[in-house]
Amino acid sequence: MRRTCSALGALLGVLLIVAAWGVHEIAPTPEMQEAPVAVPIAEGDWGSGRNIEATVADVAIAQQLTVGDAVEPWRGVTNGVWIVVQIEVQSVHRDGPLTLELEYADLLVPASDRPPNSVHLANIALSPGIATTGWAAFEVPVDMPRPDTVAVRIAAGADQRLDSVLVVTVDLTTAHEWDVFVLEPPTERVRL
Amino acid sequence: MSGPELPAGAPPPPPAGHRTPQVPADDSRDARGARSWLWRQRWWLLALVVVIPAVVLAALGPRWWEYRQNTDGDLLFTQIGQPVDYAGALWRLDEVVILDRSDAEAGGVTVPSGAELVVAVVDVTPAASGSSLCTLEFVDPAQDRRWRNEWNRVDLAGTADAASGCEEERVGQYRFVVSWIVPAGVGASGQIELSVLDAEPLRIRFVP
């Protein structure tokens, strides 16, 4: 009887060690514990996260960028190609900076701050309930195969840990291609 | 001489002169008088009852405290027009004016379609050592929204000499103007929250 109990105890001990190893193996890493929460939305749909709401209205591909007559002349020449995305965006609870990134093939490209501030969204401050519509420009390499789809990542604030990131998949095969694309200043409105 | 007959299956009586050991009535013993497993392991189980909450508390307590510090400020509510002593200074939200889009643009501030401009006038009597920088946010408690003030200045009657926002190391009473662009209809029901870094997490909430 005593021998049986000892054998059962040893078996239980081994099982506990195996279970502890299993828990250790499946435990999320610190990066996973703090990862942003991706909220997938379709192009043209209005999507909501914790402190961010947005839609991607249009996308275009351009060899050069320029600005309209209302602002100081500027011309954006690149060794690559421009992906320009029209976005309407607002925050939900707090104001703060907007963060825009493009998943292009296996690259994560931040929105370019080369265009003048008055014609792009990269440096705007978000405001709760007041939507801003404008263009974001992403400069991508020309010497790599162009993917059929890319994803626009839209977030409120620079620190996205444990916060929502809207991820909008955009079809590049139907995007209009321009030699020169004109960026217009963003506009604001309250969405009804 | 034979004793009385026993029923079939009953244990035989003890021999004469033999005393049956008396087992005290005890819930921790089974029918054979052996201690139960729960009773034998009672100190380990008691230790678990203490240790598990202690480990949880030790692991999560500091982070919970940090969360509390970062999220839950203490709010002191006061009416618009009432002076309040805060961060060593005397503050009074003198006036709140809501301007629609056309009035705001007449004052030189561009307001988006569907929005309005909230303008507040604040009187401050700083501490003798001078004033501190402050933050004023417009709060919509119904939808948990808040806005930081605009930098564009709108002058109301009697505010031509007022500062644009609170100032640091200023001595003597002064007045300043702040404004916020909010969705139309929010201005009338909103509240204005004042905070000074040195006095955090205590903040002042001016209510209509």
C-alpha cells in the first residue's frame, strides 16, 4: 500500500513538472502581453477602436506629389513610389497625435512627413468627435514587387501598447496611378 | 457454563480482563480511528490559503497602485464663479461663453462644420512665490470625452488685457482666456477641469 502511494506521488510530481513546462511554453511573452489590439475594417467602412475611429476612403499611386494653389509650392520627388491614402479620422475620448503606418509587403512604412504639414495627416492632433479628412503619403521602394493589397494601420497616440489599431486592407490593383498627384489640405467636420 | 448467545455475524466479546481501547469521538478520524487526509494535510492547506492570496497581492498590488495613481485623480467640484484654493493659488472661473461657428469665425477662430467654440475667463491670485503652469481641459462627462484648449485666442468684452492661458512665475492677480472647439451641443453641459502638476492627482472640476 505504502509503495503504491509513493508511486502515485512520484507520478503526480512528474505530471506537475510537465504541466508547469506546458504553462511556461504557452505563456505569452512580454511583447505579446503589451501588443496593440488590431481591429480589422474594410476599405470604405467606418471602424471604431478604443480611442480611434476612421475610414479609408480612397487610395492612389503616384510618381510625384505636389500641393494645390492654396499652400506654398512643393514637389515631392522620390526614388521609389508614393502610395497616397485618403483617411477620415477622429479620436473617441481624448485628443492626441495620429499615428499612420503602411504594411507594404514585409515592410512597415511610416507616413511620410516630407509633404508640408498643411497638406497631410501625419502630424495632425486628433480631437474627440471632430473628424479630419485628408491624405497620408507613404514612400515605398520601387525595386520590389508591388503587392496586390496593403494594410493601413491607424492609431491614436505614439504609444500603441494594449491600445486599438485600426487595420484597413486596401486593394492596390484597382488604385488609380498618377504621374503627379495633388495633395489638398485636410478638412474638419463633425460627423452626424 | 456458556454465556448468552450472540447473533450471527456479531464480533465475539472481548476475553475477560481485556479492556477495549477507547477512541475519543473525533470527526477527523475515520471508522478505524485513522486521521483523515484533510486533517493530516491541514498545515499545508492552511499555508496555501495564506500563500496564494499573498502571492497574488504581491504580484498585482504594485501595478494596481500604479494604475490607480495614473487613472483615478481626486476631483474637487466647484461652481463656476466660486473661488477655490488650489495648488497654493486662488482660482475663479469667472465666465464661460459658447460661440457658434459664425460668431467664432467673426472673432478670428476657424471652427469646423457642426462644432462650436467654448471660451472661458479665469481669474487667478497666485501664491507669493509666483504662479504655476496649469492645464485646463473641457470635459464631457456623459460620453467620457475631453479636449485640450486651443491656442487661437478669442477676445470677449473686458478680456483685451487678459493672458492667453495660465502663466508661470507670475506675481500678483491676473486673468486669462482659454477656448476649446467641441461638437455643437456639448458646450452647455460640459465641465472645465483645472490641474496643476504639483498638486496632482487632485484636480478641480468647475461645473455649471
